[in-house]
Amino acid sequence: MSTTTFPSCPQCGQDNTYPDAALFICPDCAHEWSEQAAASEEDDGPRVIKDANGTPLADGDTVLLVKDLKVKGSSTVIKKGSKIKGIRLVYDNGDHDVDCKTDQGPFILKSEFLKKA
């Protein structure tokens, strides 16, 4: 038998967890989570969102687009150099991590296409 220890359940805190393919399962509360989620919970502090140049961004910053962005499902294009004021950082939306309002409407953008103004 292996003496491998598995992470405690993030929902109920019990140590009675087991792996099933790419997920961990807690039989006590029936919560399931991935190994990546378990690893990210053990990281030190919150995720830092950086712009295209590696500068950390914060809520309320003003940014500029570094390339033209086509809006999916529309013929609209947000032009390179467009200034976007008052951004809001979003941490739970995959790689689209900046919520903002432009002249074309509200969007959620990837920080890799922005630079701090």
C-alpha cells in the first residue's frame, strides 16, 4: 500500500479524499475538484495580473490596446491605441481577466493585449 496523502476537501475540510482520474473526490460532502484547483489554492497570495509589458495592473487603471481586436460575433473592431479608463480585474474568468467599457460597449479582455498608460 502507498502512503500517499491527498489534499483535504476545500469545502468541508475532511481528510477522507481520494483521486478519480483528474479529479479529487470527498465522499463526506460529495465535492469534486481538479488537481489544478488544489494546486492553485496552495499558492501564496492572490494572482497578479500583468499587462503586455509585465507591469502589474490594478482596478481603476487606464490602459491602451497594443493590437486591433476583432469582436467575436460582430463586425466591430477595437482599434490599437484605444484608451480604456477605469478597468476592473476579474480573477475567475479564465484568461479573460480585464473587465472594461469602451466606446463600442462593455468587454472582457485578455491583459496580454493591454499596456498600462
